[in-house]
Amino acid sequence: MLAAASRGKGGSMTSKTTSQMMTVAGIGIDIQHIRQLEQAIERQGERLITKVFTPEERDYCQSRPHAAQHYAARWAVKEAFYKAVSEQISSPYRFVDVETKLTPRGKPTLVLHHSIGEFAMRHKLHFHISLSHSGDYATGIVMAVRQADEDGEGSKIHEGETAADSCQSWIGDGMLS
């Protein structure tokens, strides 16, 4: 239950719950043209799909009418995740390490695998996501929040930790061009 929102040290917004403080660590948003991703899948087939989407994501998308819009929304969440945490991540990760799953009630959640999951746990990062598709476009938004320590300070990110370079170079490979 959210009790209050206030400005923390350095002007960052924090929200106080009955048991903990949370600080927004980053926000990312992405929009994906559905047909563009559909054409990339047509050109590259399984190579693209298996490199970007987990088996569970692939099963979900393929089970839905208009699979491309579901793939595009999940692509947008992966891109939004990168934007939300790019200044904080020190180790490379793969797109399949960032997975969108639905709760039994249909709410999208983010599941992180391997080194990116370990990084998030170590730095007390939690994520809220939303995805949508309408017409020609799909969107995804990710908000990263950091659980504050008992003194009210968020988990520290060490200076010099940079974006996931291998992910950025893969994005720059023109997979969707």
C-alpha cells in the first residue's frame, strides 16, 4: 500500500510504503512498428526469434492471433528495459535474458535471467512494466525502482558501470533495418 511520495536526497522521487522506501532508478519506453518486426521475422525466421525471445515468449506469441503484434510488444519491453537501466548495467546480457510473462490474472511482469537477474538482485532493482498494441504499433514501458536500505538510501551503483555494450552493438547490427 502506497502511503506517501516525497523528494529524496538529490531531488529524486521516492515512495514510502509501510515497510520500505523505493526510488525510481530509471524509466524506458519504446514503440515498435508491428509490420517492421513482422518483415524482419519473415526475412530472418527462427534465427531472429530464438535470439530475441524466450521459448515461453515464443509459445505465447505463436498461440495468439496476429502473433507479430505480441512479438512487437515484447520487443518494445526489451528495448524499454535497456533504456531504463543502460547507465547502470556493468555486464553484457542477451535479449532472451529479459522476458515478459503474464501473471494468472494477465498482468505483464518482467523476469530477468542470468547475469542481468543477478545484477538486479544485487542492486535491489524491481521492475514495473506495461505493454500495448493498437493498429500499426506496439509499445512497452519499463520503470526500474530501487529498494532503499534501512537508512533510506538506495543500493549504490558503482561509478564506471556502463551500458550493456554487447546488447547495444547487437541492436546496432541492423536486425530491424
